[in-house]
Amino acid sequence: MRQFWKVLKRYVRPYRGYLAGSVALNMFSAIFNVFSFSLVIPMLQILFKINEAVYTFIPWGAEGYSFKEKVLNNAYYEVTKLIDSVGASNTLLILCGFLGITTLLKTSCYFGSSAVMVPISKGILRDMRMQLYRKILSLPLGFFSQERRGDIIARMTGDVSEVENSIMSSLDMLIKNPILIVFYFATLLFISWQLTLFTIVVVPVLAWVMGVIGKQLKRKSLQAQEMWSDTMSQVEETLGGLRVIKAFIAEDSMTDRFSRTTDSLRIKTARVSTRQALAHPMSEFLGTVLIAIVLWFGGSLILGDKAPIDASTFIFYMVILYSILNPLKDFSKATYAIPKGMASMERIDKILNAPNPIRDPEKPEKVSFQKDLTFEHVDFLYDEDGKQILKDINFTVEKGKTFAIVGESGAGKSTLVDLIPRFYDVSAGSIKLDGTDIRNLRMHDLRGIIGYVNQEPILFNDTIFNNIAFGVDNVTEEQVIEAAKIANAHDFIMEKEEGYQTNIGDRGMKLSGGQRQRISIARAVLKNPPILILDEATASLDTESERLVQEALDRLMSSRTTIAIAHRLSTIKNSDEILVMKEGEIVERGRHDELIAKGGYYEKLNDMQSL
């Protein structure tokens, strides 16, 4: 429970007003409830003529009487006075009317307390999702290379939903029930401290049993949520690899694999649900045992010569005792549900508490790119125990120049350019803009001067207009059209029925590869960055699409500093300088003709492509 209160403390602060309202309404509900039940005593006395005593009013300031004696005596006095004036039958009618009014007030406060909790629980869940989403956006790419996307999606969906179902649904009970228990318990003490003292000896046994089962439930729930993540991961992998699955006729093997995972999930969740279903019958049984024991003990007191309470008061006592069992049962349900939700909260916290080594400096310097971008003795590895990806990289890109990087797959080309916008930070050495280490710049400012065109265009399930205008504020239609024209995209866009307002589907799947790439280029054109990074932007295109995309790239590169990773050497022949990489090191550098003349590694790459 300590972890649960820590979670609430993190999220409930903005909703303290609602929380105070819920507490106040629950207190009024408990007061009206006790008062309505107290009317049972005079009703029973009137119906069964149990009490023939004659009462006189005791002044509230009189000495020699306890507060309890004054309250009970004066209450009986008012009832007998009413009977004398209007008769027993009319008095009973008046008491029934009071019972109806107090019950209406009680239920109104009960409803109000529950209604006030809705903005709290829904608001906390909204805040949790937003915090989780912001954290995912802020984490470096290295975090996601170690985590499965399906697992992250499962935490965003299944785990947050489990927190809603288990923790937030219990929040109302955890506020309401302690208040009811306190008021009912105080009433029990007021009626008979002897009976109440006997009762509280039995109650801890119920709490202990629920606590033991609750701990086991949390462990089983954590295992079930991990299997849910496996299921989501397989679904995500299947959707992303449908072409390969169908091409290799692997539907049956994938189905068997998914069946094994879902069967394991079914077994675990069935065990969790079975344990959770045990909450109500267990609490019902223990509550009945408690009532039976108290009924025996209280009956023995009443049947004795010196009974501390009369029969009608004992019935009122039993009504209150039975009433206290309902909040105790709800409390036990919460002790079952909360561990299940806390297991999900642990998985959510794994993302929320993930360290982010890439941070803005406390006193960032102003971004300036007037001269050059420099790599000085840069080394990089993904983790301390991993293989070194880049080794002693040194080069300078002057402003306005086109710089190309070539090499075999795995040579470290993409990793090298990923260091420039600080998707990762260097392990050693430094990268400088006009002599300023980029780690001393605000990431927002640094990335604001960099444009990216990837080999696989990254588009969103939105309109063409919004994909081109992505990340740029206050964009006009004329600006978007101009960017599309520069990117050779305007003509095919206008052929669409809805033009720029055409939805392109998930990842732009309604467009061809060349069309998607030209939309991606138009997005970079609109951003108009001083530095442009091209990561094999034409590698996956057919000849005609490559020609159109290359024309668009030539226009885009003409007025800015460009760093291009090239798969086809024909596309970078006119670069101002070419870096040739092998196994994380720069093995050759120079212009195309110079590298061919050397007869080294670059010439071998060129000859292989020519063949």
C-alpha cells in the first residue's frame, strides 16, 4: 500500500479540491447513515412496546451524567413526548418520514462523493498517459534499440488500462470506506465498548488473510502483463512483416508461435482472475463468521442479569456492525485490485524512470553556423561493454559544401550522421559548430538548423499538406505548394482527387515509394535548414523515381550544407569531398576523380557497382 500512496501523491496534487469535496461528502454521508439507523431503536420500542420507562429531560449542562446518558435519555424523552402528543402510530409515521429524508440526504451525498471522484481518476489517467508519451519522445534512440516496440505499446495501452481498472476504480473505495469505517466504529464504541473491544480482536484476521493473497496476486499480475507485452510485440512484428510471412508461406508457423504465447497469457490471466474472484466470497465468509461470533457474545450479555444494553439497542448495534462489513469488503476488494494495478505501474515506471543521458546544458550557448561543422577525434560505442562503432573520426564540412559518406553496410555511416543532431552523444572527442561543442547547445536550437531525408520515408497517417508542413508553425498553402514544386511532388499531388488534403494512410502506404520520398523532400524544403542530412535517400527507388527524386535533391542541396550517405556512387560524383568508411574508420577521402586515381577501396566499390 505504501507504493500505492506514493503513486497517488505523484498525480493527485492538481485535483486536491475535488479530493477535499469527496472527503466532505463522504463524511456527511456517514453521519446521515448513522442517524438514519439510530431511528431503528425508537421504532422497535414503539412496535414491540419494549420500553415502558418514564423519561425526564436532563439539561445538557447537568453534572453527574455522561454525555452518552444525556444523549440517549433526551432522545427517548423527545420520542415519548411525541407519543403522548400525537400517538404511537403517528410518531412511527413521523420517524419513518425522518428515515426517508435522512436516507435521501445520505444517498445524495454518496452519489456526489462518487461523481466528484470521476474528474480525479480520469484526470490522473490523462496525466499519466501524457507523462508517458512525453517521456517516450524525450528518450534517446538508444533506449528503443534495447526495447521492443510492442512492449512499449503494451505499456502505453494495456498497463495504463490496468491501472485504470485496478487502481483508479479503487480510489473511490479507499477514500469512502475509511471514513465510513471510522464513523461506524465510533458509533459502535458509543453504543457498547465491551462488544466493540471483542469485535476488533477478530477484524485483523480478515485483513491479514487479504494481505497474503494480495501479495501473491501482484506477482501473478506482473507475469501476466509481461506476457501481454509478448503478445503485443508479436502482433506488431506480424503487421510489419506480412510480406515476408506470406512470401515464405510462414502463416502456420507464425500462428503456432502466437498460439503458444496467447495460451500462456490465458493461463496466467485465468489464475489472476480466479484469485481476484476469491475476494468477495472470502470477505463474505469472514464477515458472516464475525457477525455470528458477535451475535453470540452480545446475546450472552443481554441474557445476563446486568446487560450493558437492551435488546433494541443491540439490534441497532448489529445493524451498524453489518454496515461496517460492506466498507470492509470493498476495502478487501481494493487490496486485491491494487496489487494487480501496481504490477502494471512498475512496468510503466520502467519507462518513466529510464535515465536520459542526452540533456540540454544548464547554460546553453547560442547556435551559430557561419563557417563549418567539425568532427574532432570522435569515438562512439552504444554501451560500455559493446563493440566500438566509430574510431577516431576527424573531418570538417565547410558551410555550403556537399560532403558524401560511402562504405559497406555496417561501416558506421548512419551512426556518424546520427551524432550531428544528438540522437546519440559521442563516447569520446567532440563535434563542433563554428568551434562550439554541440553538447553546449540547446537540442531544440541544434535540430532546428538540421533537415533529414531518410532512405525509408517516415510519413504519418494524415493529409499530404500536414505531412509537408510537419514541425513548421504558421505555414501557408502557398509555401507548401512551393516546397512541393521544388520536390517534384506538386504534379502527382494535384492528380489526387482531394489534392493536398488527401490522406496518405499509415506510413504513407497509399503512395508509391518515389512519391513518399518526394513528400519527405518537400518537408525538408519547407523547413529550409542550413544543414541537410541525406541518408541513402534514393537507394530503394526505381530508375524513373530516382531521377525525379535526384532532381529534387539537387535543387534542395544547391543552397545549403549537405552531408549525404550514398549507396549509389553515381549520385555523389560531384560532391566537394567524399569520405570512404570501413569498419568504423575513415580509410580514404577526396573527390571522386582523386579517389578513382588512387586505385584503393573506393575504386573497388565503384568497379563492383559498374559490374
